[in-house]
Amino acid sequence: MKLSPISVAVVVKNLKRSKKFYVEKLGLKVLDDMGHWVTVGQVKTGMRLHLCQMKELEKGNTGIGFVVEDQKIDRVYATLKKKGVKFSVPPTEHEWGTECRFLDPDGNEFWLTEA
């Protein structure tokens, strides 16, 4: 059986603001923009986030992680922080590796880990 990449839904308050954040701050590409929904991601990896505008937000950790492949996490952390990305957890070393967590404009929390 072959499985294709899926999109992960991220609940947002303001679709336009969130689209701008993911494209300008995180460097993702707009893959679909149908007006009432936007999908951003990376064509090469198949990773997709489906931005869902809703009145009631789900607070906290999304359980979604990004892997830092070509740089050290400290460098990525510094670059994103300089762009105004807010972090809930700074780079932290664990037995299994180094991670940090950042927040999007709606308080959704995402993980960054080293490859």
C-alpha cells in the first residue's frame, strides 16, 4: 500500500494574517488558495498545512512538528526570533535530541527538532 502525504488542519482566527505568517515568516509556499481555505507547505516534502478559519480556537499544542535538516536548531531559532516569531520553549536538549516550540499568531504551538 502506498500512502500519500496528508494535510493537517490548523485552526486560525484570521486566514489572511495566518497565510502571511506561514509564507513570510516560515518560508512555506501557498499550494492551494480557494478563498475560504488555504493550504501551505513544501512541494518537495509533501508537507501541507490546511489553514481553517473558525470562530472558536483550540488552544495550545497542535502536535505538529517541523524537522530542521540543513541547519542547527539554534541558528533556526535565532533567525525566526529575529523575524518576530514567538517561542513558548527555547532550544532545549533532551536524551532524544534538541527541540524548541514556537507559536503562530493564534497561539497554536509547533515543535522544531533537529534531523
